[in-house]
Amino acid sequence: MNTWLKLVGSQAHPITEAPWHGIYMSPLIGFRKENKPGIQIGDHLFLYAPGGSLRIFALAETVSDPEHDPNYNPEDPESCRWRIYVRYIRNMPVTSGILLDVINVKRRLESSVQQKSHVRLEEEESTLAYKNLPEIKIL
């Protein structure tokens, strides 16, 4: 099993604004990049909200391998080419999450995840994320 940091939303459309208002519970996580994500069933995703909050707000387990999104629209810059189904282990309002700086150890994760949309976490980063993200689950 691998542990990843996955960006959800964007600077232009942060999940702290409508329609999510800081609460993201979708069973689908989208990926805009052309290449198929290396994430697999059983991997864990720490979800990160850019756009001013810079917080990790959820931990999810992948329950599917990446698949092409049948709703992908190349004319829409917000449309995702790939999607993965997830089951939430921990999930909270973005404002209750932990600052990304809490798990920064040897690299600037904010820069890394903005360039790639998701990055594999190193062991020390994963340990800090599991330890510091509160045990909250929104029903």
C-alpha cells in the first residue's frame, strides 16, 4: 500500500467555496492530467485543499483502480480525464484539517502537489499525517 497527497479543487475553484463550502464528501476523486495515475486499490489518499487554506482535511482509501471518466470534456479546464472511487476513513470540514506544513519534512509538498496534482508521501510524511489528522468522520 502506498500513501499519497492528493490536491482537491484548485486556486481558481477552491473547495471552501460553492458548491462544497468546505465539506467534500464525493466518492469520486478526479485527475486532470493526461497520464494514468499510479494509485491502486487499497492505497491511501490524504486530501489537500489549495486556494488559501493549505489544509489536509481527509483520509480516504481507494476502492477502485483509476478509470477513464466518461464525462471528460476536453473543452472544460476543470474536467477530469481519470477518476478513482474512494471510501473515507477520516473526513472533516477543511477548516478543521491540519496545515500542510505539519507534514513538510524534506521538501515543499505544496509545490510538489501543485505540479503533479498528487504525490507519493515518504514514510516520515505519512507518519506525521496519520498522527496529526484528527479522527473525525462526517456522516
